[in-house]
Amino acid sequence: MLSRLSMIMTAAIIWQFSSSLTLAQSQKPKQPDKFPPSPLEKITPDPLLSPLVDPQKLTPEQLQQLAPQIDRLNETAKAKLEVGDQVAAFEIWNRELRLRRLFGSLSEVQALSRVGAIAFNQNNREEVQYITQRLQTVQKQVLSQPLVDLQLLRSLGEAYQNVRSPQLALEVYDRVLATVKQQKDTAAIVDTLKTMGEVHLAWFDYPKAASTYQELLGLATAQGDNLNKVAYLQELAYIYEQAKERQQSINTLSKLAEIYVSENNTTQLPKLKMAIASNYQALAKENPSLLAAAFKNYQEAYTTAWELQQYVDAGEALQQLITLYRSQGQIDDALQTSQILVEAQTQAANFYGMMQAYDQIGQIYLERKQYPQALAAFQKGLELAQELKYDESYFAQQIEKVSKGNL
């Protein structure tokens, strides 16, 4: 009986498996239809064009008469989009784009760029794809010509940016750069490199952005252009910071500091020194010998800021020093620096900062079981908290905690 039942169950499983296979085969997805042809390549005559005239042979006068009508198509499409009819809007824009081709590649690319930006913002991926394909077709035609049309190439690059195709944009800008370098057009070289740098940065390609701005820095240095040299160093400092390239960041910030000192422009030095110190502090996790450089730069940041009466920056540098001292067990130095921090926050009229400084002093004394000193610090903190009407209960709790510990 059990044997017969087993045979029946086995047969049922085989039948079910076979049926599933048959069903799966019968439900096998059909091959997707070929992607529909681009509406930008539609060959049906446009109502604005006479069927008796070859569109490619329109005279300048006829094109001039046609231009306002094409402009109206753009306005009509914008109106359709404003009322939410995206389908109708892009149908009209596609008509406009087909007609713009009659006015030459530059006019067409500029229109493709404009509509491409709208398509991307409307999340119309299909339209973005059509426009990108058309831009690539125009690009091939342009590059097949013996003479390079720089204005057209730049417009192509901008259009690719508008449809968010950075690699295609950079391919075009590479060609522009090669051409202007061949022409030894320094201004055009700089403009092109700046554009390429912005594209790299927009897409978070920090290594290529750094390479581009290094080239710009080299040009500015060779020309003795200190203004742009500083601007490029600032860009590089930002890039290296974002890329966590600590040593490169230190090198770049140090060059900036040297320039500021040589120009007697010391107002930026405290922030630069703090940034340098922060990088050394990060590197010191792998190489503890670099902690000395971190201390040195935080101290220089504080002293420079104090001399310049930049007490907010001085306070920030002092706080970083205190944290670093405490992490290294240099508690006496941390306490001494905390007292200076109170003075810096007083000079900056930063009552909240003063309150926090007293809290910090109190916590350090509390850790050392120096209760009278801790109590005095927390009481000063409470006075400020009462003035600010902020964290009063916290300081009251700290005072109670110290009082119990002091019994």
C-alpha cells in the first residue's frame, strides 16, 4: 500500500513538474519589439513646409520667413507643458527640432540642448535618449569635416551636459582642447580646462578634476597670474579635502599660506592652519609622529587669530587643541588652554561658548577628583546658563554631582 502511494505521489510530482515546464514555455516572454524609431528622424513632410519645395533648397529669405513660425512652436510646446500635457508638448518640440535642422547644425544643437534640459528635468528618459542620439549623429558629421567648428563643438558639449552625459561632453571638450592647444590660444585653453574641471567636479570625479586644476595652476604660475593661482589652489584644496587626499591637501594649503603671507593677507591664515592641522591629525592615526605638526598648526592658528582679533577662529583652534591634548593625556595643557578659551569666548561675546568652556573645565577637574575647582567651574557655567535660559538643569545636576562626590 505504501509502495503504491509512493508511486502515485512520484507520478503526480513528475506530472506537475512537466506541466510547469510546459506552462513556462508557453508563457516564455516574447522578444521585445525593436525600439521605436526616433521622432527626430521622422521623414513625413511638416505642415509648415510646402510639399512642392525641397526643404534642403530653401533660400535665406524663405528660412527667414519660416523662423518666427518655428519660434511659435516652441512657445506652444511650453504652454502645453505648463498645463500638464507633456506628451503634446514634446510632440511639438520634436517638430521644432526637426525643422531647426534646416537652419544648420549650430541652430539645431542649440535647440536640442534647450529641449534636452527640459526633457531631463521632466524625467522624460525616452526624449533624452532621442536627443542624445541626435547629438551623437551631429557630432559625427562635425568631426568628419576637415575644419573644426569650435563654436559648434562647444555647443555640443553644453548640450551633452544638459542631458547629463558627462563622458560624451568630455569627449567633445577634449577635441576642443586639442584644437586650441594646437592654435596656442591660451585664453581658450584656460576656458576649456575650466569647463572640463567643472564637469569632473559635478560628477565627483576628483582625480580627473585635480589633474585639470593642476594644469590650470601650471598655466597661471607660468604667466605670473597670482589671482588665478590662488583660485586654482583653493579649488585643489577643496578637491583634495573631498577626496580625503590628506598629504596633497596639506601641500596645497601650505602653498596658499605662503602666498597669503607674501601678500601680507593674513586674515585667511587661521582657517588654513586649522585645516592643515586637521589633516595632520588624520594622518597621525597611521603615523603618530605627525601629531607634533598637528599641535604646531593648531597653535599657530590660535595665535594668529588672536593677533588679528578673530576670536571666533581663535576659539575654534583652542577647542581643537584641548580635544587633542585630552586625547594624549596632557590634562594640564588641556586645562590651561581651556582657561584661554574662556577668554577668547569672552572677547567674542560668545556666551554659549563661554558656558561650554566652563562645562569642559568642570568635567576635567571632575575626572581628576578636584572637586572645589570643578564646583567653581560648574557654578560659573550655571550663571551663564541662567542668563541664556538654556541647560540650567544640566549645570544644577553637575553641581549636585560634585557636591556628593566632595562629601
